[in-house]
Amino acid sequence: MSHRHSHQDVLVATIGRPHGVRGLVRLHPATEHPETLEELGPLHDETGSVWQIRWKAPGIAAVLGQDGQPLPDRTAAEKLVNRKLYVAREALPEVEEDEFYHIDLIGMEAVLASGETVGRVVSVHDYGAGTSLELEAGQLIPFTMACVPEVDMKAKRLVVVPPEAVEVEGDLAGEVEVRS
């Protein structure tokens, strides 16, 4: 059974702008704990090239190529701007009970509490204000306990409560406080 290798890969970092002239880069981790990037072992990009990360300062990293050598200079670093780094799903540590990797949520079937299917999760967005799940129909569901009360990893199914169906607390006549 052969399936596309990339399907099970998890995005762990994106290389940003060069930092200084010595081949260091700004690195944008996609992991909750940036320090784990060094421990994950070899990372790879879309082209299959293998890289390793060594943190030099918060947000600043040396990127080591397949030969174990860091990037030689700023020019080499510039070529990697916006390069996404991935790790195989099985290389990741197990997560806590209420934590999920984005890759695990993609492809899950979203159902209403009534059991009615609303579509599959096609992508997971995290704009910094919290995570949202995007369903096939383009619907965005905030990944909160109120909107996604149940995630069944074994059945690859999650229960969603569309945001418009979530009860708004407070007096409807008064001002509704929206926390951003």
C-alpha cells in the first residue's frame, strides 16, 4: 500500500528571513515548544531535502544541511526563505489527552450533535487568536470546547456546534462583549 509520503507529515517550522551574514535564519516554529525542534531529528522540506535545526537565540537558528554543515552565508539563507520544514508524524511525541496535532484533525468527519454530517475537515488555521477548523464547504469552526465538544480519534470523527448555534451569554438587549 503506497501513499504519498507527505500526507503523514507535520509542519514543524517555517524558515524566515536571514539573520546577519553568517547563514543564520529567523525560524518560525509551528510547535508549541520551539525547543523540541532540535530533538525531533532530521526535518525535511517539500523537495525531500533533509535539515536540522540548532537554536542560537530565541527565534534565531542555524540550519544544517544533509552533510551536517550549517548554511555558509546569507546568500544560502536567502534561498530558504519561506521554506517549510516537516517531520514524519510517527517521529512526534505522544500528545496529552486534550491536545491534537493539526495533521490528526485533517480528514476527520464533522458531524452535528444530531449525527448529521456537515463535511470533512480540510484544513486547520491558526491565526494566533486560536485555532479554527475549515470544513469542505468553506465553513470555519473555532476549535474550542464550545464549538467542538467531542473529538473521537479512533472513529476519525468530531462533533461540531456551528458558532451561530452557540448560545450567547448575557442580556441580548445589552451590549455583547466580544473578546478578541
